[in-house]
Amino acid sequence: MNCTKLLPALLLSLAIAGCASGPKHSELASAIPALKAGEGRIYFYRSNSMLGAAVQPTVSLNGNVVGDSKPGGFFFVDAKAGPMEVTTATEVEKKLTFTLEPRQTRYVRTVIGMGVFMGRVYPELVDPTEGEAELRQMSYIGSALKK
Amino acid sequence: MTPMFFAVLATAAILGACATEVVRRPTEISPSSASHPLVATGASSFTLDSGYSRSIAAGTEFMELGRIGEGRVLKPLKAVFTVEGAHMHEAYPVESGGRLVGFYLPVERSFSPLSRPVDLVLERKPE
């Protein structure tokens, strides 16, 4: 068997298998609950790039694991307004801190970067207009929503 | 790909892993009573001490959140700003005398100075 031909195909299939495949944001809009008083919403998402697709760390918010960083996937967390700290568990921990106000929606994109031994994923805060537009391309990977 | 390519790649990765923490010092903010939005009349580009580049686009709107010893703290209305070193922090520009002198970090309640202040001209947003 020719390994030089097999390896790219294997890597491609691994990357595809690692990508998110849930419903799009527009398909879920009616099932997404309204915000409770005193809470804001944080959308977490990751662009659908095959670069470092196999690296899928957990995402933590204020010390609690809230989901996974998967290429092409998104999920959201409703949280009480206040200071937020987002971390991703990869080779090097890079924190993101920001404030969340009542009824505010924030967008956090997780991005793949170059590490010493493997890719690392880090969170970044995104402009609302950019976040809203990018979210339309993403697939939902969060917990089941009540319709 | 040459050994040199891998050496450059490894060096870049190691340097990336060793980014310095954002320089900051604790500060107290006095809330402002100003309620009229301000607009940046021109673009401002600058480099943070940590080496990361940032810019403020012309037309960016702010509200004066308050004042700290170094100047007035401007909260962006439709955009987000961050400063980045070993970690990334939401940051509000601090302006004094028409210059961007640093950033207020709302979570850390700290001021992060800009070593080389740049022009940041603001005007009241037209009614």
C-alpha cells in the first residue's frame, strides 16, 4: 500500500470526523430560550477549519467546563452578569477575561494556534456583528434544547 | 522543507508560548455623568508592549464610562477591544489630551499603559 497516498486521506477523514454536524443557528432560533433577568448570553464557536481539527479541548467559564471547542461548532451559556474568565485546556492555557452585562450577548471564538508539540486553542472576544455573522455558518453542539 | 524551516517554526512556537503578561496596575474609576456618545474622527493604529498590534477604526463610537488618574475611560458601544499578552483581556481605551494613553481592564480593574501613545481625536456624535 502506498503510504504517501494513504496518509493524506487518513488525515482528511480524521479531520472531517472531528467537525461539528448539528443544526444551524437559524434552525434553532425558535428553541433558544429567552434570557432570564440579570443574565447575559455567551456564544462560543470555532471556525470550520481543518487546521488542527483533531485538537478539541474543553472550554471552561469561570472554572466550570461548559463545552468543547469543535471546528464548525457552537454552543451558548447563559450566565449571571459579572466578570467572566474563559479558558481552554490545551498545551498552554490562555485566558480571556471580559464583562457580561444583563441582557448582553457576547461572542467568543476559539482559534487554533501553533504550539511547540501540537496545536493550541485559545479564546478571543469578537465584535457582535462579526460574531453574529460567523455564527450562522456554525452547527449546534450544545446540550439538547426544549422545543 | 529544510531543517531551517523547522527551526524557525519551533522558535516561533516557543516564543508564542512565552508571551509576557499584559503590564497593568490597579486603579479606581470615578463614574462619569457624561451621556452623549463620542466618535473617533480618525483611525489609530498602535502596537502593545507585548508586541500585538491593535487599531481603532474611524467612526468607532464610545461612551465616557468614567475617569481614572491617567484620563477618561471610553467604553466602546458596538465594538470590542482587547489587549493581549500571555492572556487576553477586554480593554476600554483611556484618552487624555487627544491621545490614547492606555487601556482600562474592567475585569481586573487595572490600567495598562501604552508606551507610545497615539492620537485619538474624538468628537460628540451628531444628534
